[in-house]
Amino acid sequence: MSNSAASISPDSPAARVSAPPAAPAHCIVRQDDGVYADLNAVGPALVAAVDAIFLKNQYFAGLDYPVLVKALFGHGPDLPRHPRGEPLVRLADDILPFSPARRLLYRAAKIADGQAEYYFEPVFMRDEEGEEQATSLDLDEFVADMWMKGIRFGIDLEAVRGAISSNAAGRIVVARRLPPKQGEDARVVEVTGDLHRSDAPRQLANGKLDLLSFQNRFPQVQRGKRLLQKLPRVAGESGFDLSGIVLPPELPEDLDFNGWCGPGTIIDRLAEGEFLVALQDGFINVERGSNRVSVGDKIVSHDGVSVRTTGNLDLSGDFEEFGEVQENRVVEGESITVHADVYGHIASRGGTVLLNRNLMGGSAKNADGPVVVHGVASGAVIQSARGNVQLQRAENCIISGAKVTVVEAINCDIMADEVEVGQAEGCAIAARRVSIECALPRGHSEMRVFVLCPDCSRIDKAIGMIRERVGQFGQLVEGRRAAIASLTAQPEVANYVKLAGRVRKGELVLTPEQQPAFKKMAAAVAPALKQMALLNQEVKDIELEQKAGMEVLGRLETQRAAHDGAVSVGILAVAGDITVRALNVEPDTSGSEAKPYDLPARTIKARLREASGAELLFAGSSGSFSWSTADVVAS
């Protein structure tokens, strides 16, 4: 089938060269060894120059298509350097005319979905006699023809070359659009492994594993530690349509790294990049619902304390929990705050124990600080060795502390130095100072109040004995010093001591003739000097014992003064059968900080049950009652 009606022989030079080629554009240079492009004109000017050549029915013979695409659109491998270093790049061997007869051999391409399809088939041209002769397409002519048909980018040279050489009929894709390569959004990456917790079982000192505790549930970091790094957004690469139009990529998203910076951290901007750095030693906390990372002394958890989430916790800092503490779970630490219900055990080494919800069947203990429960405490143990306990409502609890304040207590055993209760029902309460607004029994549970009266007879006896002993030490010292004075008064001893002192100080130098006499004098008074040395040592020993006795006496007197405060009980309203008894408590004389109420929960309960035989101060079912040792002494 003929694609042209031209009467030019396909093998005739006139088939390819119809007229001398016009001079190339100003930025296209023809030299002896080929056609070059001026790199100073790379871009739109070079596109216009190439377009001008093709519009003059010319084409590039021996075209280096990848170089042309790089020079025109900046896509592809780097351009080769000119041998002489000139700003030129070789495009082709020559510029030849594109005859109209040859142009008729090329079909239109079908462009759809970013690609161009071309139907290849055998082609024919008429010779000088008008006979059709088989010919073939030319790759360089194909590029020029596609250019004029709007396809300026993305020609698949290998596919076109293969289709031309096969001379077979068929439709193939000859050019493809280059889609833009999308960039990368800015992102944050971890730069330390310290951010991750370890849920492996904790290994004990003896090598065994504690299956109820995790190895490192709450990671810690040191000051200056880099935690996170911001990787800046990476720009994408432009693509090109078949027409050579630039297809820009979407702009990658940036992020505000400052939004990741919480208390205890800072953004450090260095040549290496932007880093989130810890400002202090502490625990890492990540706020829920945001990416804010903070480092502080307090651990903040939202997962609750259970076998699944944390296991038992033994922490070295403050702890704040927003989830539940489940049954039989143990949390040990400094200040501990729980915002949900607690069914397990809270143990603080100091600070504050604050439970904002209920304490159900577990315990809350503090070795040196207050315990506060804002919800209901039921069937629980609440104890503070040297701090206060504040409760709203307590049912069937054992409570102890320096001062216990309860709004409503039901069937509770309470022992403290001072107790203040709004309404007490069926409780056993023991303290030095008791204040109850309303007291009444509860079902079969009696309402019993015990006033802890210090029995200081033993400490008074100890003070008397030590004071007497300290006085004896004074008499012993005086006797020893009198004996020393008697020995010193002897003439021989006095002369020797005076002479020996002058010799020792260098005031008197004995001659060789005098030294035998001095030695004889020393031998005569030696027994007396030895006795004086023994007496001086005895004085020192007695004075040391006297000083130690005075220190013990001071401690005992301080303890005795601490127990001299008034012991009192005051019940504003008695609304049922209650008893008030005076329970003698023997103060500790060992000098330790142990308190009468600082006892195990079972011991407190047992003591209050066994104290029924104490001195009865009041028994009644109505009215009010007030009693104080100050009133007793005054009367």
C-alpha cells in the first residue's frame, strides 16, 4: 500500500535532499565534526532554535536524542564535556532537509493517557517511473516528524528502532509521559533506642526472673541526650508531558518541630540537623493525642497498672497514672497520683499519695508523707508512718497516721496521734487527741473510742537514774582531781615537775655532770608520776561517760516533754451506745522514731479489739462528751 503519491525514487538523493539546508539558528552551531548546541542557551532559547530547524523542513541526522532531551528539558544523564572545554555539546552529525515526499511516509500518532501509540507497517515510495518501491522509515526523521506533531519528549528510541528494523505491521507505544517524582514530607525519626520500653520480665539480683514485673516499662534518659531528629522535606522531581511541558510535583508537607517539644526538652538546631534534646535527667513521657515529648521527674501513664500493661512497678521517681490499678498489682515510688480506681497496692517512699477516685480492697501506704483519697475507701488499708491521712468516706478500713481526718467512717479501725472524724459509725478509734462530730454504733459493731494516755513512769524512772548517775560522775572526778593535787604538792614531785618542764622547753640545758643527778631525781618521783598519769586517765574516762550520760538524759527529757501535751477527746453528738476509755501507752525510750500508731494493720486491729479492759471514761447513748488531761491536772 502506498503512503505517498510522490514520483521521486526512494533511492534518489532528491528523495532526502530537496534543497540546501538553511543556516542553523544562532544557538545551533555546525562544525566540521557535527552539530553543536550552545550551552549558554540551554532552555527556552534552545527549544525555539530546534523548533525553527524543524519548521524549515530539516532534521538532525545522527541525532543523539538523550543529549537533545537533556539540553532542552534538563532530564537525563549529564551532558558530555566538549574536548576543548568550550560551552558546546554535540547534538548530531548534520542537519539535512526533510523532503515532503519522505514526510508523507509518517503517520499521525495516537495520544492518550500520557502515551503515544504509532502504527508501523511497510512503506512504499514511487520511483522516477512512477513505480512503487519498498522503503523504510528513518529514526531521525521519525523524531523530527513527531516533534512537528507535538511529541517533543519521551520517545522510546529502542522501541522505534526495533519496529523500523522488523518492518512488521503493528501498533506500539513510541513515547511516554514522564510523571513527576513526588518528594518526601518532612518527618521525625528516633535517634536513640532509649525511647522504647522493655516488656521482658525483670531480672532479680539472684538471677531469677520476676514474671510480675517488666524490665523497663518507663524509659529514662540523661541530660543532653538526643531523642528525635527532624528530617526536612525533600523536593520532588519535575516530570514532562509529551509536548515537553513541565509537570511539577506536589510541594511536600512541612511540620512544626516545635510542636514535639514538651517540658524538659529543647530543639537544638545544628549543622547536622534539628534535634529534640533532653534538658534534664528523667523519664520520657509522650502526651496522648499529640506528639509532644517531655522529660521530667514524674512518670505519666495512661494505660493503667495490670499484668498485661505494666506488671508490678518499682519506680525511682514520681508517678501519675490515669488508668486503673488492678487487683494485686503493686506500685512503689515517690509521689504517686492515680486518677482512676485503685484495686491494688500503692506504696510510697515519701512525697504524696493522691488517689482521685476510689480505693477498693487494696492499700495505700506512705513511709514519709500524706495519703489523700478523694473517693471512697472500702475494705482497704491506709497508713502513713509520719504523715497525715485525709479521707472522704471510709468503710471497713484500717487507718493509721500522724493525723487522720475522715468525713465519714463506717466500721473502721483507726489509730493515730490525732483523729478528726465528721461521722463515725461502729468504729474503733484510738489517738492522743480525738475529735468526733457524731458517733454511733453500726449494726452489731460497737462504737469505741480510746484515748492514748502516755504512761511516763518508766521514762521518769530512767531520767532519775541517769541524773543520779551523772551526779556520781561529778563526785568521782572531784575525788580524782584532789588526789592529783595532793601528789603534785609533794616537794620532790613539785621540784622535778618544774625542772623537767624547763628542760623540755629548752630553757635549761643540763651539763654532763648534772645529768646523773637529774636521772636520780626522776627515779625517786617515778611512782608518784605514774599514779598521777593513772588518775588523769581516769578523769578523762569519767568525763566521757558523764558526757554520754548527759546526752541520753537530754534525749529522754525531750521525749518526756513531747508527751506532756494535753490528751483529749471531744464528741459533739452521741447518737447511740458508745464507750470512751483511757488506754495507757508506754512511750518509746530507745530514741527511735517509732510511733504508737506506726504498726502493721493486723497489729492495730488486734490491739483495738484487746483494749476493752482499759479505764472507762464514758459510756452512754446520747448527749456529748469532752475530756482532757489538762482538766484533770487543773482539778
